[in-house]
Amino acid sequence: MLGNADITNSVSCGLELPQTYTGHIESKTFPHPESDRFLSMSASLGRPKRVCTGEKKFVCSECGKCFRTKGELTAHERIHTGEKPFECSECEKCFGTKGNLTLHERIHTGEKPFACSECEKCFRLKGELNIHERIHTGVKPFVCSECEKCFITKSDLIIHKRIHTGEKLFVCSECEKCFSTKGTLTKHERIHTGERPFACSECGKCFSTKDNLTKHERIHTGEKPYACSECGKCFSTKGNLTKHESIHTSIHSH
């Protein structure tokens, strides 16, 4: 006869019992590490099957994950089947759930129902609002394990880590120069294409980056946001301030 220890090990590992042991065995239920999920061994078949108990009574036949409602299970099963029954009437893109379709449709409608209580800026998704609010609260929950620098988002941390690893995933198709972010690659590619998508509203001059446009616009506005800490003289760019500060540095050195 098969010992109890052998039965327990076979069931907990998710393995079928050998067919030679198909005699009557008392039905047993074994706790599964995840809450509300149990493995039950069928006495007649001699092999384990997953049974959901507690609040989550609906079990996925593919992966054994449990759900509270039949609707939640049905939506989950589409991950396995690839079914996407909800289609956008604007662009015909399809989604597995009605909720995801609703979120997508806001791209077309421009709807932004989530407003920041601090600055009233609005967002399409609740998650986007949560991330934005960290600007006001100063919360930076993502910490670099190398230098302990903190970031507002997980994606910012991932990009930062490439400084330490030297990883450069984005390759220019023209010259094969590599970059750590997609944005930097896009800016670089404009050297080859000659594209200058940022136009000055005053004079119409175009620039390849937003930063260069911002610097140029100060010619029209007269804005000089960079002030010398020694003499108070102001400059329109950080570079011009740095050049000026060298004058004070050379004076002090003599």
C-alpha cells in the first residue's frame, strides 16, 4: 500500500499518482501555499485536482488561479485563449476586457477624469495621477541598489541603472551608435533625417529638440534664469553662466 507521506508528496508536487495505485483511497484535501486554494485528490481517479474554497470559488483550468466571480474567471481565461471581444469603434483595436477598452477610448475622446488636487492637472488613468502626485509629495519609492539614488517611477529607475551596467539597447540604423533610452535615440536620428519638429511661435525658426527651442525663445522673451552667485549677473543659458563664473574663479586663484 502507498504510504501517506508518498501520497502527500505526489499531490503537493502537482504530479499524478502512478496508475498501479488505483484502489480505494480516502478522499483527502491538502492546503496549498496560496490562500483560498486547495489541492484535492479524487479517490476514484487517484490524481490531484485544484479546488477553490472560501471567497474564491472559481478556478482557472489552465493555471489554477482562483476568482470570486464567474465574470472575473471569464475575463482571466482570455489571457490563455487570446480572445479580445471588445473592439474600439474609432481604430478597431481589440481588448480582452470592457474596462481596458474604456481606458483606451479616452485616447480618442481626450477625456481625463482624474485631477490632481494640488495643481488641477488632469490624467486619463488613475495610475498616471498617482505617479504625478509624487512630484508634490516628494515620494520616490524606487531606489537604485548601486548608488541609492531614488526615483518616482520604476521605469526611471530602470533607465538609470543602465548608467551602472553600461547597457545601451537602442541602436541607430544609420550609424549604429547605441543609446540607453529610446528618447535619446530619437533625438540622435534627427541628425540623419534633418527633422526639426519644434518651431518658434515668434519667428518660425525650427529646432531638433524641445530644449533648443526653449533656449532660443529666451531671445524673444528676454528671460535670463541663470544668475551668478558672485555678482548677480544673469544669463539665458547654463553654459553662458558657467563661462562667466570662470572669470571669478581665475580672479580668486590669483
